[in-house]
Amino acid sequence: MTNEAYDGPILEIDKLSISFFTRLREIPAVMDFSVQVRPGEAVGLVGESGCGKSTVALGVMQDLGKNGRIVGGSIKFKGRDLGKMSDAELRQIRGSEIAMIYQEPMASLNPAMKIGKQLMEVPMIHRGASEKEAYARALQVVTDVKLPDPKRILNSYPHQLSGGQQQRIVIAMALMSEPALLILDEPTTALDVTVEAAIVELVKDLGRKYGTSMLFISHNLGLVLETCDRICVMYSGEAVEHGSIKDVFDTMQHPYTQALFRSIPLPGADKTARPLVAIPGNFPLPHERPKGCNFGPRCDYFEEGRCNAGDIPMEDVGSGDRHFSRCLRFREIDWHAPVQAVETKGKAEIGKVVLKMDKLKKYYEVAANALFGGGEAKVVKANETLSFEARESETLAIVGESGCGKSTFAKVLMGLETATDGQILLDNRNIEQVPIEQRDARTVADVQMVFQNPFDTLNPSMTVGRQIIRALEVFGYGETDADRRQRMLELLDLVKLPRAFADRMPRQLSGGQKQRVGIARAFSGGARIVVADEPVSALDVSVQAAVTDLLMEIQRNEKTTLLFISHDLSIVRYLSDRVMVMYLGHVVELGTTDQVFAPPYHPYTEALLSAVPIADTSVEKKHIVLEGDIPSAMNPPPGCPFQTRCRWKSQVPGGLCEKEVPPIRDFGGHQIKCHLSDEKFAEMEPVIKIAAE
């Protein structure tokens, strides 16, 4: 069946159940799951990792591997049951009528084949197109996904493109045969936020242009709000609520949906006055699900003997557009009641300056031909004249996209690299030229780091307790093993992990629990400064709230200075006292959180704020999409580093932006590195407005 008019749902999943079979048992991954995608509609599938979102997508693609099986229900595409099709029929539909875009673009591209050839294969195999027709189509689609110089791109290999460009090619490949249904599985997780904004915009445009229906899988509620018409919320293998975006966001009818929204930092949340509320307890494992409601053990409205008596059906809420909830009590709950018993925390007193950076530079020398040497050496300018101070009990957020120099600066601070120029003063001692192996135990204990990926930082063959004790030994803590063991147990209390976890191995812990062990280890030597490098970006939304809250609490008690590296501006706004925005090695803006989030902005900060998806229907955002990719630090543009992507450049006379690095302008302690005149800064409007109720 081709794309001629079909007026029923494009995709109809009805009471679907999928299980995986191991030698020991059957593990149900998806139970009683129903959803419809109508022609031209985009449906968002939202939930935390392990809830079964990707299993549903693989079920639609009939690609569950040898252990996975559909054990109940049906999946129909344009009215035909996919489960009853032959392999040949499925091959015909896959790739031509149903296309899937995965999270990691490189997994979908052949590294040894030019882009043009990979794209041309699709219409040649599925449509029997000639080489000439296929090339013309490839050129058209690469132009549609807004890639510069399409002919050059078609002649490139995948490794010659940036991550954002690779993802655009994967989208182009999916669109080559004009599919009726496009499944996107977390397509922007690996991308920077301004690139993500451009890709989201692109997906929406292409959906309109080609009339494609979409199933958009994500854990980011803000992203779903911006891309989809309808939303389906999943928890532990079941759909718990679905309806239109407006119904679910504004009049939610399931306790899990409500708990999710309370754990994400929306505008108005504040770490002292209105802290986030983490969801208590942990996600159940597939073979240990509770009786009755899966969310029961973590739900504020749980009723013994009723919520855990038997299976709970999906019920029509009775208002809104096809709005359903899997909750026995949704009619009895007061959904507008204020959040109960959230203790407001006192604001920590910001103390003296602990860390001072003065005109720090870090350059790397790279051979022009890194593989075989030879050629002229090139210099990568990773950090350009960084200057700032950080005080006791203060949270300074460092914001910017990949390649802006955030992690390089963290490495120099940690002593993993030494500075090219400038100085770093820790309690007035210079440390910028002291590599970590030459630092004394006190300095090492003073500056600690919490990493992005908790899986990479723990030794898999050592118990949790032993890893923390090992850190205490390095820092020279305590006289005896008993002292260190006692301190280790206190540290587990500090990060709110049961003491019994001391004897567990890392593989027995969830991602959020591993990150807590990493935090316990960082604070084990009484750290003065903790560099948290994207500490929650690898974690689920509900766990993020708990881990951020934990960091804040420890900071209040220990008076630690927290340098919080992140690209997620919602979380930055929630927890930081001051914000430093970096672009291509330069600090382009620095000020208190309120100053940075209100105009005047540096043009890059303005674009960053516009790019962040916010899961709130009352927020109006100015729409700014940055053209082009971030330039390379090996070959930065002349003049202002941001001038190649700046929408304000035409407002500066005489081509100054292309000739000179801008001066730092001071607006009462708020610094912006820009050539714009005071009048132009005064014209700037807020990017994020909350509509009046």
C-alpha cells in the first residue's frame, strides 16, 4: 500500500504486551499498551529509562531480537496487522513506509561509505529508482534538512561531519522514501541544545511538508511539548496517562505525571523558597513489579486494599480530547492542592573568595597531520583569558556547548592539565602549574570532581564501601581502618544511601545510586571546591531532582564551593547563584543568575535561552534558531568568536565584529563581551515570558 489516502489511524497499537524470555523466566517489558497515531499527527511517548518506550518502537519495527516476543494485543499499520506479515512484506514496509531515527547517529551510518551513496541506496532499493533520480532526490533531501553546501556533503564520509550534521543526514535518510510514519527514539539526546533546537524545528517543518505522522520517544517533557500534538506517559511497562498536550500538561489526571512535573525545574522553582520534590523510592524491576498499580509504592495517594487489589484499567477521564488515565482515584484527588510539606531551606551565607582565576589560557599543540606527524603544528585555543572568582558556599554555573572549553578548564583546575598562561589561586596559593601527581594530599582533597557518567567512575571489581575508604586513605584521613570505616558509613548517610550498600558491587546499583557514591567519594576529604561536570544529565528526571537536592544540602552543611558545569539552563537557573557563559574558549557573559537570565544578554546567551525546551504551556519564548555549527577551536573565526552565527552582527557598524575581539562591558557587576552599543543592549527584550494566568 503506498501513501495514497488512508483515512484511519496510520498506527494503531491495541492492548500490546511484549515479553523477553531468559532461561530463568519470562520478563514482561510492556503490558496492555494502547496508542493511536493519526495521519499527520505527532505523538510523544514519555517516561524514564526502563519503562518500555524503546521496546514499543522495536515492536512496531518487528525487531525484538530472538528473546523478545509479542505475547498479546496487536500492532496495525494502515489497518494491516504487522505481526501477521511475511518477512518480505515487512522488508517492503520498513525503511520505505515506516522509518526509524535512533539516538546515536553514527550507529545508523556506514563509516566506509560516502554520504551520497548511502542516501541513494534507499530509493534505488525500495523504489527501483535510477542512479540519476536517486542523486537528485538525495540532493533535494540534504537541502531540506538545511545542510550547507549539499554537494560537498554528499561527497563526504560520516566522520567528516559534526554530530548535528550526522543526525541531519540520518533524518534525511529516513525521509528519502517519504515514509508515512517516522519513529524518533531520543533523536537529540547526544546533541547540544542550540543544535537540538534546530533539529526539532527541522522535524516539525518536515512533518508539515511531507505530512508524515510521528512517534517521538523522549524523556524530556519540554521537547515533547514543542514537537508533539499528543502525549502518552509510560511507567514501568504501562501507559499511565494519555491525551492532548494541553490536557495532560494543564489538567493531568495521574499521580505519576504530577510527580514528574514536580521534579523538573520549571520557571518559578527556587532552591530555597520552592525546592523540587523528588519522587520517593525506586523504579521497580520488571520481575519485581508490585500487585495492582505499578506506581503504588511511590504514590502520595496510595490506598491499601484498593490500589493493590488487582489490575487497573485505562479509563476515559471524560473531559478533553481522548484523555485517559490508569488510576482508580483520579476523580477523588484534588489536583490543584498545593505541594505539601516541602521544607524551605535557609539561604547559605556566601563567604570569602576561595578560588580566583586570572587570565587563564590553555592552548594545545596538534600536528597538522596528527596521524603521521609532519606538516605545520596547529594550536587549539581551548581557553582564552578566563577570569573569575568563586566564593565559599557559592554555586557558580559554567554554561556552554560542547567544544566551548568547560571541561578543559575543569582539567586544569584539577591538575590533570597545566595552564599555558595566567594563574589559578586556591586560598591564595598558585596551583595552575602543579600537576595532580605533585599536589599534596590536602590540595587534592580540596578540589574534587563529580563526573557526568557515574558508570565510568567506579571500579567494577571493588565494593562501594571499599572505594570510599580508598579515597579516605589517599586523603590521609583517620588513624586506623576503623576510623575510615566509620567515616565511610557517615558518608553513605550523607548521600542518603542505606549503610548496607557498603558491601554492594557497582553493578548492583542504579544510575542515580552510583552517582551518589561518586558524590560521597568527592566529599570524603572535606572538599572545598567540587567541580560537578554535568552530574545529572545521564540520570532520569525523577532521580535528577533527588541528586541536585542532595548536592545543595551537602553544600549548605559543608560550605563547599560548587562549580556546576552544565548545558541545561533550567537546572542552572534553579540552583546557581552566579552564571558564567562560555563560547569557543571565551567567557562571553558573567553575572548573578538574575542578571544573566534577564536582558541585556550576550547574543549567544539569548540564543541559548531560546533553545531550552520548557515543559510549561504558559511560557512564551522568543524564537531564535542559530544557523550553522559551532566553529572549531583549531580554526576560530577572526574577531568575535560568535560572529559567524550572531543575529545582531548587522547592528554593529564597520564590520568591527569580524576584525576585533570585543571588550568586556560592565553593567553593574554583570559582564558581557560584545561590540553592541548601549542603545542596542537597551532594546533587548526578555526571551522567556510567563503568560499571565
